Amino acid sequence: MMQRMARVVRLRPETEAEYLRLHQAVWPSVLATIAGCNIRNYSIFLRRPEMLLFAVWDYHGDDWAADAARMAADPETRRWWALTDPCQEKLQSCAEGEWWAPMTEVFHTA
């Protein structure tokens, strides 16, 4: 069963150019981990001037917690996040342990 998922985080304005540069050439190992964790159709959008990053994807697995943990344990993904996380600022409304805030889908049409 496919589930659409979305998250939001703030992009630090002073890191915008670096964040965009990094995403012009995402490492193949990171892309392979994303696919290996049952994520498809993954996009990140930027909303200016608020500097909000909105990520949306289709999850095709049956255990999101396990797939998310596997992604977080991947050494290459952790190296990637060491570059991208400093570009971001979590929203004040995030729960403990959250970085990208989850969003609730309220409408979809195919």
C-alpha cells in the first residue's frame, strides 16, 4: 500500500546557495538509500520568502519506522545530513526528536 508523506523545515537564508548547490548533484549512494527504504517520487520544494522547505514522497513500504531507522543508520546518508542539516532550522512546533516536522494530508486528487 502506498502512502504519501510530507515534512517541512526552515532553510537558513544564509545557506540557501549551498543547499541548492548540494541538491543539484545528490550523491548516488544517498539516492540508492532513499530507494532502498521504499521511498519513491521524492521532491523538495522551497517557499520564499518564508524559506520553508517542503518535502513530499510516496512511501511504498509497510514499516515506516524501520525504513526511517535504516536510512538514519546509513553512513553515507549521515555524511550527507552532516552537510545539509546545518542549512536547516527546525520549526518551533517540532516535537522532541523531530527535525523535519510531519504534515497531515488534507486533500489529494489523482
